[in-house]
Amino acid sequence: MFVSYHSRRNTCNSKKIEIEGSYENNEYVLSIKNLLECPIRLFLSSEDEEVYTILKEVSPLVLKANTDTTIIIKDKGDLKEKIDFKFKWGDSSLPIETTSLKSLPFPADKSYNLLQGNKSNPTHNHKTSLYAFDFKMKIGDTITSTQDGFVIVAVDGYKGWGYSDKWKPYANQIMIYDTLSHVFTMYGHLKENGSLVEVGQYVKVGEAIGLSGKTGHTSEEHLHFNVFRADDGISGLISYPLDSIGIYKVEDLKRHQLLKGGGK
């Protein structure tokens, strides 16, 4: 057997994923740490056919929140820069435990129009955006969490926008993972420096997490809100349908409808 690995709980307080390799005594040791409050899937490969065959035995590697794993590859030399990694959020084997969210993504004393709802054009027509919601929020308006959970993404360094596809990677966003329901919620197009939270932070329903904006692939200021579950497809996450959000049944929502914030 050329590969061995083990996993254990990790109490480190860092908030990231760490991958380190070392070579000694004809063994290449790959140490992987998931220091996030969310499971991840790691796909390992190599252009070396023999190494690729070995890695297939453990890939995809599912790491629970705050765990680490060591992979040992013997008799294949120093594999520094010879192993490729691809990362996906979540564990697709975990069941989704909810079809509702307690609150809309803005304060209870605010109301906003629904620009675009589920399964609609021009942009909510793909498996990664099918069940998303766009709310007509102005730049600087407060965004609140729709669920309890841990912040796993907090990006707010971008400031540009545009309607062409080249702008898709440049949207500021926050993503929160609920460890009980296994649902991800994403809040997109935040303003530059518009995150009010940090990766690893635990937030509650209704807590202010960010400021709305106009960044990335967009033509107007608004909040793009999406719900995801882990999936085995290329993207790793797909949009997940809700029965209700806040006080509203999703099937009854209409484009341009004015929605009151807060929740049940």
C-alpha cells in the first residue's frame, strides 16, 4: 500500500485551509488542515500516472470542520509541485434539514422590492442560480443574516462592475454555513469594504453582516441572495429551493413585490 492517511479533530483557531508537503526517507508527506467551520471536499490529481492512480484511492477527500489529514506516499520521490488540488465546499452526502429560512436578508424595519425571483430571466436560470433572489437595495443598505451559522467567505476588496461575463469573479460576497441544516446562504454584490463580519465568526438570524453594493457581474445596485447545497457536479454547490423565507411563501412571490424585512 503506497498511501496512508488519518484524520483527527483540530483545535487550531486559524480560519483557512492549509496544505503542506514534505519529503524525507523516501516518503512524501502531505498534510492537509481544514480550519473552517464547514466540511470541504478536496480532489487530488497528478500528471504522473502512477501518482494519479495512488491519489484516486483517497480522492475526493472529505474533511469535516476543523479536522486535519495526513497522506503518505512512498517510493515516488519528492512530489513538490506535482500534485494538483481542487476544492469544493460542503459534504454532498449530508442531508438538507430545512426548506425554509426564518428571515429575509435585511432588517425587520425595512422593506424592499423583489427585482427577480426563482427560475426567472435574465440570470436566475442556471442550476447555480435557479432559486436565487435579487432585492432592490441601495449601495450602503444593511444586509442581515437569514440563518444562524458560521461565516466561511467574506470578500469585500472589489469595487468595479460590468455586465459582461468577465466581471463574474469580482463580486464582493459573504457566505454563511449552517452546521445544523447544512445549507449555505450567499449575499452578493456588496460594496467595497462592505463586510461587517470575518471568516470563522458565528452569526445569528437578523444580525447585520454587510452593506449592499454594486460589484461584479451586474448593471444596477442590488443584493443578490442565494441558497446552496453541496453537490457532486462541477460547481460543487447548486441553488436550493425554499418553501418559505421570512413571513412569505416562495411560490406566492411576484417580481417587483414589496417585501417586509425580518422574519417569523
